[in-house]
Amino acid sequence: MTSELSTTFDPAAIEAKWYEHWESEGCFRPERPDAEAFTLVNPPPNVTGSLHIGHALDNTLQDVVVRYERLRGKDALWVVGMDHAGIATQMVVERQLEEQGDKRTNYSREEFIDKVWQWKAESGGQITKQLRRLGCSMDWSREQFTMDEHFTKAVLKVFVDLYNDGLIYRDKRLVNWDPKLKTAISDLEVETQDVKGHFWTIDYPLAGEEGSIRVSTTRPETMLADMAVAVHPDDARYRDLVARGAKVKLPITGREIPIVADEHADPELGSGAVKITPGHDFNDFDVGKRAGIAPADMLNMLDAKARVIQCGGVPDELIGMDRFKARNRVVEMLKASGHLVPFVTKTKKGEEVELDAEPRTIPTPFGDRGGVPIEPWLTDQWYVDAEKLAVKPIEAVKSGEVEIVPKTWEKTFFNWMENIQPWCVSRQLWWGHRIPAWYGPRIESDNVSYELTDLTTDECFIGLDINEAKEAAQKYYGSEYEIVEINDPIEVFNRSMRGEWLGNQIGIWRDPDVLDTWFSSALWPFATLGWPGPETPLPLAGGAGGGPETDDQASPTPNPSRKREGNQLLEKHYPNSLLISGFDILFFWDARMMMAGYYNMGERPWDKLYLHGLVRAADGSKMSKSKGNVVDPLGLIDKYGADALRFFMAAMESQGRDIKMDERRVEGYRNFATKLWNATRFCQSNGIGASSRIKAPEARLAANQWIIGEVQQTVEALDAAMADLRFDAAANTIYQFTWSRFCDWYLELIKPVFVGEADSPAAVETREVAGWALDQILVMLHPFMPFVTEELWHAQGEREYELIVAKWPDPRAEVSKEATDAIDWTIALTTATRGARNELGISPGEKLAAFIADPSDVARRVLDRSAAAIERLARLTPVTVGEAPAGAAMQVTAGDDVLVVPLEGVIDVDAERARLEKALAASQKEAGSLEGRLGNANFVERAKPEAVQKARDDLEHHRAETARLEGALARLG
């Protein structure tokens, strides 16, 4: 029994209803223990995040795939969860405290973390509700969080394993330091901004002899920590100075530093000499190491807040000064001492003037959260030996074991992975996975030294918890000592100085840092499935059984062959089937998952990696809040419905190319849903309801055979597109079939069937075929438009199951080619005739005579059997077999047949020709002008990208219009 549909389609009325139903009924993870697994993990959004247009694209594509595979009968698991987002979350909570006149340091570490958990419970994770609005069919029953207890155990285990295998270590290197947040940050959290600055030139006098070397810099304050001046080995101007070991004497500090040869210096730029500050510049750090300067000996002139500290003879007046204030003061001091070289320029009148520095626009790295310039800072951090971990992922992509789609991204992948740098994984935060490292005094000359030193000279003990750390410390210090944990290394020193330590006690303290968020999210494909073992059981959704039971982890070195014993979920769903992510996190997350997968599991994390592009503004520019062109996906959902937005995303996604936001197209796909809604209402009004068949019904009528054949072709094309992850092709396939073949043609073709007796064999057959065909549309369209299809599925009649868990189409039908050719010929003739009428301004309803001189076999059959259909659809009557009379006429084609339609008395041929010629000339002129503009290199290179793109779009339009008008003129004869 069908339920009558409303006369209007209202997305808001159905979306919340169906999502709540799907989730409550467990439809997102149907119980299919014996089915083939299909597994997808969602890139975990930040717990502080909200749904943006990039999320909408990424999650739409994932949901399309997982719904498609679920319909194909697979045990489809879409893992969902959130990332604890160390920096972002700590900032949110600290900002909340500041608004209350409070601050983090008023609390102990544990008290502050409790406040973060409280914030998460009350305000965090809003994005998960927003993902539901988008229609994401994730397995919420197993929602994960990277700070969950089982996940924390996995993170700590990986750290300990890596340390024991020599793949994680502590080192002194340069990092991206955020002076506001006072922590190291990753490259992903750095954004470059163009800042108006200056380029200063300084004379460095040679030490003990006449002469000087001239260097230039955008950061003159860093000269306080200079440790060398570099020149190119082949630069003849400085060869002698390098050979005899000459030095320069730094202004202000008076330190002498060497002149070194290094290819980093470019002889063609400026003087060919560059100042080297290895403690505050990434390139200089490498030059310094090549020059034999150990990182421990490199000068660091700033503290964690980017204030000047004493190093290498810095004058007292600069100590404690902010880096930018210090810059101004250093420039003043250099100018006063005569070491600042003025920049000479000319005014508009041609007069020479001297400036302290050359004005320049300087690309400057900023912290995306702290909002202040990043400082390359020399500090002790924990690093992962990424070079060794990258070996297997590189081999996997080269061998095809892991496929990257589009393949064009492979070159980028190899370039980064083959030149990968050590991965800094420590962060100076309180919120996150605390590094499982404890430190204690080092034994020197058989005595325990309690001198305060940096952590690189303290003894380090690694363990999953304090007990394991104490065991390691006990082995180091000996059984005669009692190992105790203290909160602060300074306490060790103070107790020692006060003589408070008993002879048999040694204190160890835990590393205060936490791990980079990407370190934990790298474990997402397997830690979310219950790894590392039975001590962290996770339920299988849908009542399919319990969690892991056994997992032998006796060996500290990962043994992939024994990692999954007893863990049903992990055994079945790892490796994952597919990962979909934006190309912008290829290295920060995707590549690191590959490293973690091969290291911890002994095999790939997923079979295939699909990288999609970015969603850009309508003019092709990048979206940003400052530009005011950010699009809110929730606003689009409110306006057009989730189905329309989802279909837009899928239809526009073309193998990783960026997507231009176009609200008109979103509106167009809302109209598409309305078209299907109204087509279903038409079916209901003619007694067409739900079908109970998977296989196509038997059919005799040509139109019914034709639609069955069209369904078969659509299923094949859709399957092929999904196999290749061609989302645009898949969406276009089902769109064209639904709108054009079913709604426009099939329903039009079968209308006469329902004019006669309701129970005639033709009517009965047609209702059965039409109901079946509509069901196939609903199933095939469901991955793209889940809400409207589920609503229509149930509106068509009683169902044994929801559409979300229905079966994928399998027509298995043989149809008459003679019948389908006849329908195709009729459609082609009608389409051509309607188009010609439109071009020549002929009324759509006016009946026209037509002549066909030499009809094909299919044309003869149609003309003999379906003259009424041609009259009704193409408005051609009669169609005469024979030559057309002389005079103006238009030609239309259907297949290989050409029909001539006389125009005498139908239109004013001369006036129509004049109109078309005028329009053609205008379009040709405009096309020529645009071709000239686009052929001008100055325009293409200097104009705004959006202006160039508009010119290209306009040219394409006028070329198409020219072709159309030429065709219309040709029709006039």
C-alpha cells in the first residue's frame, strides 16, 4: 500500500526523521559476519571543529562509497571518531578561563586536564551532530576518541616499541616554535603571510686585518647569534679568506666567527656572502652542521617567549627584550657604530636618498592558532626516524601494493618520502598523550650526579607506566637504591643541596611534554579496531559478537604475524579497504598511517588511497574568512537539503581536481530531487507501487523492454565508475538516467497505456516494470541522495527492510534489440525536432509535415507501428516516405536517417535567416576579441586568475553559441 506523497518536496521534513531511524535501528552496521568486509576510516575531525565545506566534500565521498558497498552486500564498517586536537583544544579551554579572569597556571596539570574533559563533555564534538545532518552513515556505536583509554594504551605502546627499536630518540634540532603558545608546532600548523618588512645590509669587519664582508638580512637581530659567514666554494672573491681561515668580528658582541665555504651561498645574490645563524634558521642549521658545529654548541639567543637571553656576549641592555624590539635596537646600534650600510634609492623627482634598509614584502611563517610569527628555535625534542619508517611505504606504492588515486600524486609522494626529515613528535602542552619517558641523574664515576643539566645529559627511562620506568631505573642504578617519582627535576637538585636525600633513594621525574596529535592519529586504521590486544576489548556492533580475547605481545619488537589472534574485528577489517582524504594531509596523516601500519601491523593500512581536491570559491580563489567568501555547508543544507549538497559534491569531484563552489548547481540538484519526487507521485497516481523483484520483470512492450535495457546499462556504467572512483561519472550516470531516460522519456512513453483499461495486460505489465525501474533508481541513487530515496522507497509501499540495507540492482534480463532500437530512434527524432524548433522559434505544439526519402529498417518499423507516438512526442504528422517538395526546409536526424521538414508558411524564412546571421556575427566578433585577449601573455600572466578564467569561460560560451547558430542557419537550407 503506497502512502500518498505531499505535493511539494520538503527536505527538512524527512532528513531528521530518517537519520534518527537509521541510527537507532543499527542500519549503519548491519549484522553481516559472513560477508566480505569493506572498511573505511574517517579522518578524525578535531573535537573543537565544526563542519566546513571541506568536511562536507570529504565525508560525502566517503558516505557515497560506504553506502554503495553496503548495498552490494558487504560488511561495511565506516569508523568514526574525533581527534583530541592538542593545541586547538588547550587554546579553547585556556581562552575560556581567561574570559573568567582565570588562567591555566593557577591549576595543577591534573586539574587543568579535568577541565578539558569537562569542556569536551559539555561543548566538544559538535561536528559529530553536523556530520549526521550531512547524512553520514558512520558506525556511531563504536565512536572513537584519540584520548580514550584503549587508544592511549595503543599510543604509549607504539612509543615504547619505537624507542626500543631505536626509531624514536631525543635530539637538539630546530623546530617551528610558536612563542605565544610556547610549543613546537608542525608544518601543517604554519601558514605563510606576506608582511611588509625590510632588507638590511651590514658590514662585518675582518678580524685582525683590514677589510670587511658585507651581508644582508631581513632579521638583523639574529646577528647576535651568528656563528659563521658562508661563501660559495667557487667564489674567487673569498677563496683566499677561506683558505687561510680568516674570521670576521661581529659588531655589537665582538665575537669572532669563521668564514666557511658552502654551496648554500649564491655568488650571484648581493655580495655572495650570507650570515649563518644555525640556532634560528633552518637552512643555516644545515650549513652549521656541515661546517662542523654541533647542535649542542649552536647559540640560541631567545627564550620560549622569543625574548633575548644572554648568549655569546649579548649586551645587557638587550637581555629580556622582545625579538622585534631587539631588532629595532640592534639596527640603531649598527647605525651608530657605522656598520649599517644605507640603502640608496631615488625619489619620484630623481633625487637620491638614503634609507636604513630596502623596503620589501617578506613571506613570513605564522602559527595558524597563535597568530604570531613562528620562530625557528633550537631546542631538545623527541624525534621519530621517519627515513627508516618510510622505506616500506615507498616500496608499497612502487609495487602497486598500495594504489594512489589519482596516480599523478605518486610523484609528490615519492619526492617527500624519499627526502623525509626526522619527525618532531613532542609538544609543550598539557593536553594530549604524555610522553612515557622519565629522567634521572646520570651516574658519573660511580657516583650519582644531581647537577642540573638539560635532559639530553640526564638518564632516560622508557615505560608504559611509572612501574615499568622504575624497573628500568632499578636496573640502571642497582638494587641498593629505592626509586621514587618526583614531580619536578628542580626538586631533585634542591633536595640534594639540602642534604635531604637518603643514601638509598633516587628520584626520577616524567617528561612534561605530550605527543604530537598526528602521532596518535597515525594509528587510526588499527587502534580503532581494538589493537593492541585483549586488554582493550571493543564490542562488535549489531550483536555480532564480543571483542578481542587473546593477543600475544611477549616480544618488544612487533611481530605482525601474531598481532591479531583473538581480535575478530581487527582480523576482518585490517587492512582497511580505502582511505579518502584531502591531498593537503597526504604527508601529515596519510603517509604516517602507512609508516605506522607497516611498522605495527606488518602490512599496508589500506589497499587504496583516494586524494580529492579543495573546494574553492566560485571564482576559483581559495576560501578564507578574511576574503569573506567562506561557504557554510549547514546553511546550504538548510536552504536546499543535504541531498542536494551531497550530489553537488559528488558530481563536481573529478579525480582530485579542485571544486568551484556554485550555489546555482546545488539548487539545480534540489530541483533534481523534486523531479524524482514528482515522478514518483505520477507513478502513484497510475497505480505504480513498490516492486518485490531484484531480477527484471518479463516485458513485451517496446517501452518496457527499453527501460529494462537502460537500467542494465546504467548499473554497468555506475559500477565501472565506482570501481575507478570516478565520482563525477557515477553521479552523472544516475542523474542522466533518472532525469532524462526515466522521468522525461519512459514516463512520457507509457502515458497512453493508462488511458485504456486499468487491468489490461499492457497496463499490468507496465505497472510492474515501472515500479521495478523506479526501485532500481532509488537504490542506485541512494548513496548520493539517501534521504529523499529512503522516503520514496517507503512511500511506494510496504517494505521488508530499509533502503539503506537493500540489495544492489541485478536486472539479469534479455531485451529485444529491435524494440530498444525503435525507442532510441523515436527519442532521437523527438529530441532533434524539438531542438530545431527551439533554434528557429517555431512553437513546440505546432504540427509539422516531414519527409524521409530513404528510411532505414528501424525507421520503417517505427513509422508503421508508432505513428501516433511520433505525432504526440515530435509533433510531426504526417511523416511521408519520399522526397520533400522544393523550398526552404530544416533537416533533423534520427540515427542514420535524415528527415526534411518544409518551412514555407511556418516561419518567415528571410527574417529568421537575418536574425540568425546578426546573432552569429556578434558571437563571432566577441569570440575573436576574447581569443586575442587570452593570446596576450601580459593579460594571462598579470591579470587576476579569476579574470583570466572568466575570459576562458566566456570564450567557450561564444564558441558554442557560434556552432549553434551555424547549425540553425544550415537547417534553413
